[in-house]
Amino acid sequence: MRTKALAFAGLIAVCPSWVAAQTSVAVSDPVRIEANQTLTLEHAWALAERGNPVLNAARARMAAAQGALTDAAAPLYNNPELTLERTRRAVPQSGSPDQRRNEWNVGLAQTIEIAGQRGHRLAVNEAAVVALEAEIEDQTRKLRSSVAQAFNRVLALQQRIALDEEALELFERTALAVEKRRAAGEDTRLDANVAAVEAERARHQLAQSREQLIEARAELGAVLQLPPDVAPQVRGDLSARAGVAIDLSALLNAVESQPRLRAHVARQQSAEARLRLEEASRYPDVTVGVSVGREGPGDARERLTTFSVSVPLPLFKRNASGIGQARSELGQARIERDAAVRDVRAQVRASWARLQSLQARVERLQNTVLPALLENQQLSLKSQRAGQIGLLELIVVNRQALDARRDLIDALAELQDLRQALEALAGQIKQGIQP
């Protein structure tokens, strides 16, 4: 009876079903979720991008940038000025009542920029719109990376719970079988205590994983802006693309297309155009006007047509403050761009090196450690049947196999997080974990 119980326990330990995540009805609406539905990573991205307040605030700023660009694209930056005058004149007359005259004047004036300010202003706002679009894309990538990390943690904990449930069943059956044999006098009290302790440890591990899953689902729900009473479940495969190599040179070549760097480039271009605009503002604007009016007595009315040109003399105010501020902003933009390029390249290299180490660790666990532990379980069962080892050695072997599988789940989750972060850092978008 003891041999059959231990053989059954070993069969449970080697069951490969620990990699299966919880399943339920798939969601159909990409932006809605019910309490009993599961999420794919793509669905989680759609939910997060719709409800994230930071991303929505960045999108809201686009209206202001587009409005400024529309104003800058106008043919003339200054609106024409219309002048209406009506004069009631009283002319004294000798020995007669005052003669009253009604005179009027209509004028139109337009201020014209003569130093190409319109082109500079248009370049400033076009670059600002491009920079904001890149910043929105960068914010979207950062949001996707954080969603993927929360998603992977929930998925890993779901798989750990499946493994912990198998472990609990294994050690409970073992403890029950040993307790029956102890009652029959075939096993010692020490064997029964060891089996009972292992069962309690497995129960504690399962409870701890469930508590962590509650916390992880709450964090994922917060990132997705879900109602507090909705605890999202996820489905996916942590081993997806785990062994796919990433070329470092391709990542470094893609760095220039990274949205954060494109935003810095656009901000620098905007600052350069603003400096040219401030320098052009030293040249005075010319105001051209024309007016038509009627003056004089009724029997000798005069029609007046007047053309005028006015130019302010730039003798004292030469826009030094505006030029100085623009030069300061341009210098800051160049510094920030250079620093961002240097930082991103360094982060890509460091993350790529860590990814290589993680992939090697996962490969060792999958190809070396787990097969060796599986073989140990089979050998331990044979040795136990032959009376060469006891219960303690068999429990140790089973415990090692379970711990190694937990290590593999954790390593796969960490690998997926790092891959997502590296691809976002290099300006690449991947589909992520597939169901």
C-alpha cells in the first residue's frame, strides 16, 4: 500500500499540467470586461490605453498644439484693423446760428511682418506637434510596459497556484498514506511528522500564492482603471518567444526611432525655429493703411483718400530678452537630447546583457535541471520500492522538483518583463504574450 501511495504521489509531481493558466470564456469587446472573463495582453493594453489619465491628458494637450499650429499657418499673423470715425462739427457764423457739419472717415490698416516670421512660427508649432505626438507614443509604450509587467505577474501567480495545488495534493496523499501505515505500525512517528509538515508547508505556500494573486490582480485592475470590485484574470503563455534571440545591433539601430528620442529631436527643432523667430522679431513690422473720408461744408464737400505707412524705430528695445530665452531653451534642448541618446543606448546594452543571462538561465532550467529532477523522481521511486531510500529522501526529491518549477515560472515572468521593457526602450512594438 505504501508503494502504491508513493508511486501515485510521484505521478502527480511529474504531471506537466502546472503550466496551464486558469481558463474561462474569452472576451469579445476589446474595452469591456466582466467579472468572470479573462484578459489577453492585447485586451489589457486596449483597456489601459482607453482609461489611463496620464495618456488621456497628453492627448488632450494635442488640441492646444493643433490650435497654435492653425494660427501660425494663417497668411497674416496680425488681423487687419478697421477704423470708423464720425465727426459732428459746429462752425460759428457771424450773425447767424452755428453751421453744423457731419463728417466721416473709414480706414483699414494691416501690419505686415517683413523678416519671415510666419515661416519660423510655423516651423515652431509644426515641431511642437510632432514632439507631442512622439511623447504620446512614448507614454503609450511606457503604459504598455507597465501593463505587461502587471499582467505577467498575475499570469505567473496563476500558474504558481496551479503548481501549489498539485503540490498540496501530492503531500496530503503522502501524509495520509504514511499516517495509515503508522497506525498499522509499519512506519515511524518521525515519518508521519515529516509528511504532515510537508503537507502544511504546501498548504501555506498555496495560501501565500493566493494572497499574492489577490494583490497582483488589484494592481493590474488599478493600471487598467477597472472598477474596484473587478479582479481581472488573465490567460497566456509565459514561454512565448522566451528563446527568441534579439540582435543588439538591430536594437541600437532602432534607438533613433524611439519615440522619446524623436520627441527630443522635435523639441530641439522647435527651439531652433523659435530662436530664428525671436531674432527676426528685431526687425520692425510695417503697418500699411488706407482711409476714405468726407470733410467740409455741404456745398463744398471734400472726399479724402489717405494712404499711410508706419514703421516703429528699433532704437532701444531689440528683443534681447526673447532672444536670450530662446537661446537658453535651445541649449537645454540639445543637452537633454544628447543625454537621452546616451542613456537609452546604455540602458539597451545593459538590458540586452541581462536578457542573455535570463535566457541562459531559463534554458538551463528547462533543458538540464527539470529533466534531471524528473529522472531523480523516477529513480527515487524505484529505490524506495527496493528499500534503498526512505520517505525523507523521497520527499526531498519531490520538493526539489516543485521548487525548480516555481523557479522556472518566476524566471519566465521576469524574462517576459525584461523583453517587453527592452523592446519598448528600443522603440519597437511587439504583440506580446499570445493566448
